[in-house]
Amino acid sequence: MFKDETGNEIKNILLGSFQGGVSVNASVGQPYGTIQGKTYTMIDPSKPGQVIPWDGVGQRVVSSSGYYRATTTTTNVYGNYNPNWIGGVYNTFKYKNLSLGFLVDARNGGKVWSLDMYYGMNFTGVYPESVGLNENGKSIRTTDDGGGVILPGVLIDGTPNTKRVAIDANQVGAPASEFAYDASYVKLREAVLTYSLPRNLFKRVDLIKGIDFSIIGRNLWLIHKNLPYSDPEENLSAGNIQGMQSGAYPTTRTIGFNINVKF
């Protein structure tokens, strides 16, 4: 048990805080690396006006402005950055003088929070989901002439939301919890295609036992992921601060050539 200078028990250690009111924490009773922040205000439909915990069964509350009402608390747990498991499989197939080897990596579970998606959807409108037409065939970015959208949810008194709003850069369409994603992935991490010269070519050269020519590729294919537009393996930092993405660059794909001479 840790205590502060006044003798009070420390129940949470802040590992890192980020834009959007999101943080990574070491909290009592939670796995290490818990990601926390604001989320949707929820109510029980049978008890209008009574806010319930986010993880309870309820309905999202929409404010009088027509946009979702976020919680004032930033201690709502989205999950933690630790995977349930990680693994990989390496196989090699050979036919005569050709061989093909490949490595498939996989991660299951854990969370990643994307500041890129938070800003791209709420403030800048750079993603395809932030544009388009509504059920009336009108732009979702303006409420003029039947445009905009009606966000699914209820007012605090339990009545259905009927206010049409624009999805643009002037309002926060969704709280930070909307942009926490499952960090699972499956990748073709590496592939190696090798051709070995026939051994009879070196009968008269005792010094050389064989020559292999190989083409090597790394990060060739992200087979499966749940995080839009980015590689879930890309992180803002290292060490204790994981599970955060900001300004993520695409993973670099590399192709190389190798000659292996055996003596």
C-alpha cells in the first residue's frame, strides 16, 4: 500500500495524461495500464432523470443542443493496453531448389485509444465517416433543408431525441470513449523467397558449398485489425505509456535482397 505525504492511501498513479481528457493509469483493483476518460452519460429508461454508470444497461443521453452529453468524470475505464495473448507462426515450404518462409504475428485483446480518430471525427472532418448524405439525401454537415442527423438517444427525462444536428468541426459529436478500440491484429510480418543454386555447379570448387539468393519482405500485409486507418501496433510512446496513438505514421514496408555464400 502506498500513501501520500499526508498519510492517505494512494489508489491511483497517473502514468500519462493526454488531450481529450484521456489518461493511462495504475489503479487499485484494475490491471496495470488502465485507459480512462470521459464517456457517454447514460440513464435507465425505466428511471428517467437518474444517471447510471456507463457500463450499465441504458440509453445515451442527448443534451438540449442535440449532441451527446458527456460525463464530467474522467475516471471511466475503457480497458487496459495489455493483450490477452500474443503469438506467431513461422512456416517454410520447399520445392526442389526453391523455398518460401513466412512469419505470421498475432495479438489478441488490449485497448488502444486514438487521438487521430478523436480529432478527425470530432473537429476536422477528415475521415469519410464525417461526410455524406442522410436519410433525406441531404448533407450531414448542415441542418439546412433537412440535412444533418438525429443522434440515437434520449433526453435526460427519457423522451426520444428528435433534434437534428450537423456533423461538423464546431461540435464534439462523441466523447473520448468512442475512440477506444480493440488492439487485436494479425500480420504477415515477414516472407522470404529463396533460390538455391544446384550443388553440381560447385563440383570443381571445393571452397564453395552453396549459394542462396533470397528476397526478403517485412511488414507486408496487415491481415486483420479493428483500429481504423492506422496500425494498432503504432504507439505514441514506450515503456509504461502504451495504448495511445497520436499522429501515427503508416508502418514501413521493406523489401530486401540477400546473397548467402556457404563455405
